[in-house]
Amino acid sequence: MFSYYFNLALRSFRRDKALTALMVLAIALGIGACMTTLTVFRILSGDPIPTKSDRLFYVQMDAGGKQGFVPGEEPADQLTRFDSEALLREKRGLRQTMTTGGFVKISPEREGQVPFTTDARYATADFFAMFEVPMLYGSGWSHADDENRARTVVLSKEVNERLFGGANSVGQRVVLDRTEFTVAGVMDYWRPTPRFYDMTTDRFSESEGVFVPFSTSRDLNLDRQGNIDCWGDTGGDSTGPNAPCAWIQYWVELESASQAGAYRDYLANYSEQQRAAGRFERPTNVRLRNVMELLEHFRVVPNDVVMQLWLGFGFLLVCLVNTIGLLLAKFLRRGSEIGVRRALGASRRAIFAQCLVEAGTVGLFGGVLGLGLALLGLWGVRQQPASYASLAHLDGWMLLLTFVLALVASVLAGVLPAWRAMQVTPAMQLKSQ
Amino acid sequence: MEIRPILSTLRRHKTAAALIVLEIALTCAIICNSLFMISDRITQVFETSGIAEKELLRLQIVSIGNDAEQDARTRADLAALRAIPGVKAATVLNQVPFGWSSWNSGIRLKQEDERPMLNATTYLADEQFVDTLGVNIVAGRNFTADEYREATDLLNRIGNDDSVPVALITRALAERMFPGEDPIGKEFYAWSESPTRVIGVMEHLVRPNTLGGPSAREYTIVFPLRTHYNLGGNYLVRTDPERRQEVMEQAKQVLRAGGNDRILMEENSLTMEEMRSKFHSGSRSMAWLLGVVCVALMLITALGIIGLASFWVQQRTKQIGVRRALGATRGQILRYFQTENFILASIGIAIGMLLAFAINQVLMGKYDTARLPLYYLPTGALMLWGLGQLAVYAPARRAASIPPATATRSA
């Protein structure tokens, strides 16, 4: 029966080419717009580390001065160096790391290469295991390296290509800001999206080119990058161990999500102690957010992208209303044909089914064309200067969703017209002939 | 024109009529909001920066490792840059308009204020800052030679003096800080516990980024503090617009000649025009996108109207024939369909306006959009009325050309 209806649908398309083309075009435009915006949204709002995003927590506490205090306000976005180092020493989580963004200059020693700059990340040893950084060669550095301010470095795959032609460079020398470092490891391509571990710099950019122990970066006074928020007298050194400045991202990995309560109590306790010691002047105000909560809190998806998503769905809705109208016109115009079929014994249910198959067929064609438009739309997105632009690709699930959406939308659009079509009374139609 | 027969016909075609109304309403609502967003983006793209954009070049350079001679080398760099033929002025500064990276500070009006009243960006200026950027001072004066200090001394607390006695501020900031008063001679507190006095007001000078939203775009302060190239690494060079390329090449050579222990950041060494264009590229593409969606929506709606109107004309062929046979003119038939469309469009627009406001309310609550100004509603309404009339014209013409003889034929 289905193939017969399908056949009828194709015949009907051939009879009314303009109207059919119009419907297919409307569905295609709607699907194309919707899938383009949905794909971008999905990429930007995804879980960057699904295996443990519920066990990784970002720590915030209010270390600010009395001046400017507003009860109920969120604590600072980042931690001070003093508090980060204190929490790190106490090691209350399974793993923990303090990290911040930086910027280094590399002087290649190979013939004919010129010095270049790259973004850097200063972190402590657990960073690599916590964030499941894939390693091509070697590994991260050790806790002892952190303590000894070791001149050790982990390179990104890209920087390793540039310096060593992609060879295993573990143990090799690299000169960063005129200081010799030894390569501890080389990362495989790693680009968590969003780049959740630092919310203060570009959230969708590539991960950094080199990774250096935090202690080493301070020892050598390497350039810092990202937000820094100071409140008291910094004495001229805003990155010193006791400076009243928040600029460190502190992460802790717990064994299970359920330990968050206990860790939060520990933080509150720490905060109380600091207040008692006179370091903190504000009431205890701590936050412990897991990865997805953090992304939500920092509204990581740009407003424009959310707005575009709504626009895409709004557009699809208009296209669907349009299709309902056109299908209605199409079916009712064939009133006499339907009358004849009814008179020859077709049940109302059969007419309904036939009309829905025809609507679904429109959706199928619309989906194919819409897929093309979505690919075109995503190509357009990739031409944008935004840092996430290069990620805008359709994956298998979104491909499937395109057709499901097109079919569901068009069948839904067909329900009302099909309902009206099956109400056609055969007698009236036959008489008017 | 009799409206009653139209209404009674529409009553018998409730579903189709409702669909057209719904489509027009949705389109109207989306278009009103989109137009509003487009105009907002266009305002951003065409904002006044307050600087001589067409004459400025930015060069960024960083040292490999720490540079003990950074102050002396900065002076040497500037002297070399200013000596390039065609260069009108050159300056070093901590941050650049449209450069994103910025220095910001809370501003208090009284020393004892618990909370800063606002957050302003701070440019650190040397003697050629005003001349290079082309900032227009509309009240008061520029800094005098004895007012400049080395930024390094202050930042590193050399001499234990962190005071900045004088500053320039923008007119927008002056109006916010001292509404209705003459800002010259007024004092505020920013970096230190000693006051800073306003000595001059600049017509415009934007922040390097959009921190604080559109209202804070020109909350800008300039301090007379000479920086060095390692504080942001920014040199700005002013020249004639047509000599920019040639001067850029020479400036790059001059800086490279200053020693190979520094890296010239090629990708950040651009004309101010290029920087501005990059800065606004997001707004520009959003405006284009919204524009394309609006056009596509109108197109779809128009085609929908054409489709349904054609169907109605076909359905009513006989009825029209009878009316023609009874003496109705072609014009009357034409106007019948045009009026019908006008009525449907009007209902759709009315609903669409309510919907537009509802959408705007949601956007205001969630995405800090401004309130939709009322004049967008008549604009949207006119567009949809026009669209409806345009779309219905062809089917209505076809209806009008139905010969009266049709009435006498049986089918």
C-alpha cells in the first residue's frame, strides 16, 4: 500500500510542479536554517570531557577586600595565588591543579628557523591526568618537577611538528624566553570544546602550544595572559605569592560526584580560617561547580549563537505554516479525485494515509535539499573569523536528525490538510462533475 | 467596496484564512525583532571611535625573555619610527582601540566610597599620544611636559609614589561622572588613594573592547604615564592614508633592526582600519545573517500567499464568472481579492505586533537586548501590507480576467 501511495504522490508532484517545488523549497529552507544553527549550537554547548565532567570541579571563593562588598554577590571568577597554593598543598581531592594562561617566545635551534610566539599554559603536574590529555610521546611532568621549578615543558603536537618535524622529542632541548627547557612529553592533538579549563580567555580557541610548570613560570617571570583582578595594594607585583589578585584557575577531581558536599565544607572551613587569620575580610562565600555547571554559569555559548538558534526554529515554523497552507490547497484542489476514490471504496483512513505519505514525500525531498543548504550554511559559518568557526561540521547524528526533522515536520504539517481531505464527501464531488 | 461578502467568504474558508494570518503574524514578529537587531549591529559597526583611523598603523613587538633595557629601547624605537619619512607622529601605549586587550580600573568619586561608581579603561600616554591618535580635546587642555612620568616607576612603586595627579577623560565619562557640571578641575580616585584631577575632556575615545556593554563604550581615562614596549607591546604610527603601506614596511624594518632578541608580531601589526574591520566582523556577519533571514522569510510568506490565493481563485472561478456576468467590472474583482488580502494581513499584523513584543520581552530578560522601539511596529506592518498586496496581485489579475461566459459553462 505504501509504495502505491508513494507512487501516487510522485504522480501528483508531476501534475503540479510549481506548487510542489514551492513546498519542497519552503521545507528545505527551514530545515537548512535550523540544522545550521543547531549544529553550531551543539558544538558550542557540548560536554568537553564527558567521561568525568561530573567529577571535575572548579573552585571559587571570595578573597576580596571589605571595599566594594555586596552581600549575595558571586565570588571572584578566579583564585589568588596564595589560596591556590594552600589548597594544592593540602591535596584534599583525588587530583588537583592550579593553572593560568601565558605567552612565551620560542627560539628554535634548527638552522633557518626564526623565533616565534605561542600561547602557553602554566599548570601543576596533575593537569594532564585530570583533563585526560592525550600524549603522543613521553608524559606530563612530576610533582617533584613542580617543587623544583624544573625547566621542563610539554609541547603540543603542532609545536612539536614545527620544532622537531613531528619526531619523538622527549629529552630534547627547547629554548623558551632565553631559558633552556627539556621536553617531558608531546601531546597528541587535543582541543576540548569549549576550552573549559580557562573561562577568562577565548573559550573556543585551540589549546595552548606549550605547557610549563606553574612554579617555573613564576621563577622565570614568563608573560601572563588572561584576566587578573586586584583589590588591595599589590606592591608593584600583581603575580607575587601574596598579591591580592585573582588570576588562577583552580580545579579539583573528586572520586565521585557525591563527594562534592564534603569538599565544599572543606572550602568553607578553609575560608573561615582565612577570615579568622584576617586575610579574608568578607563572609565565607565559596562555589564548587562541575564542568557543565561552570559552562552554564559563564554562559559559554555566545548570545548571538543562541539567538541564531531561535531564529532558525522560528524560520522553520513559518516554513511549516506555509507548507500546511499549500498542502491544504493541493489536497482540496483534488477534491474530485478524492471523491472518486472514496466512491470506489477507499476508506477515510486510506485517504488520510495517502495524504500523509504525500506530505512525508515532500519532507523527504525537502530534507535532501535542506541538507545541501545546511552544508552550505555551515560552510558560510566556517568562513567567519570566530575561533569556533573551523569546528562547524555536520556529524552523523546531525545528518540523521536532518532527515528525521524534515520527515516529522512535513508529516505534522500534513495532518491538518489530510484530515480535511478525508472529510471530502464523495456525493458532493461527484455531483458537481 | 462591500466588505461583508468578503467576510462571509472568509468564514467559509476558516482554515486557509487562519493559516495565512498565522504566517503573516509570525513573519511580522520575527522581522520586527530582526530589524531591531540589525539596526543595533549597524550602529555598532558605524560607531565613532574618536581617533584618526585612516591614518594609523599599529605595530606590536615583544621581547624574548625579560628586557632590562626596555625603557631606553622604547625611546630609541620611537625616535627611529618618528624619523621615517611620512610619519607625522608615533607613540607607545599599553592598549589600543579595537585591540581587545585592556586595562581597567574602578572609579570612585570620593575617597571613602565603598564601591566604585563605574569601571573605566585606562590608556597610558606619552607626549605624542594626543597627536598620534588624533583625539579631539573639546574642553580644558592636553598634558604639559612636566606632567608625564615613567609608568614603570609608578607600577614598581619606585619612590613609593603611586599618585596620578592629572588625567584626560572622555565627554561620555564626564557626563556620567559629573552630570550637568563642568568636569574640568573635578577630582576622582582610580589607582591610588590620592586624587586625580580632570584637566581635559576628549570628544570621543573608545575602549579596546566591549566590556561593560554599549553604554560603557567610551568610559575612558588617559593618564600621563610613559610606558615601554613590553607593556602591551603597542606602537601606533600616524601617517597619510595613502602612505600607510610604505610606512608600515619601513616601520617593521626599523623595529626589526632594533635587535634580534625581539619578535615583531606580524599578525597583529595592522592598519587601524583593518583592526576596526576585524573587531566588528561578528556584528557585521550577524547583521547580514539577519538580513538574509528577513528576505527569505518575506519570500516564503509571499509564495505562500500566492499559492493559497491561486487556489481560492481556481475554487471560485464559477462564482467570479457569475459576478462578472451580473455586471461586476474587472476592477471590482481585482479589488475584491486585494481587499480580502488586506483584511487577512491586518489581522496577521495585529497578532504579529503582540508576538513581536512578547519575543522582545523574552530576549530582554535573557540576553540583555534593549526594548523594541515602537516605530519598528509600523515599519514591519507597512512591509507586510506591501508584501501581501504584491503577492496577491498576480492571482487577483488572473481572477479579474475570468470571462463572464464561464458562468454559463457547467464545470
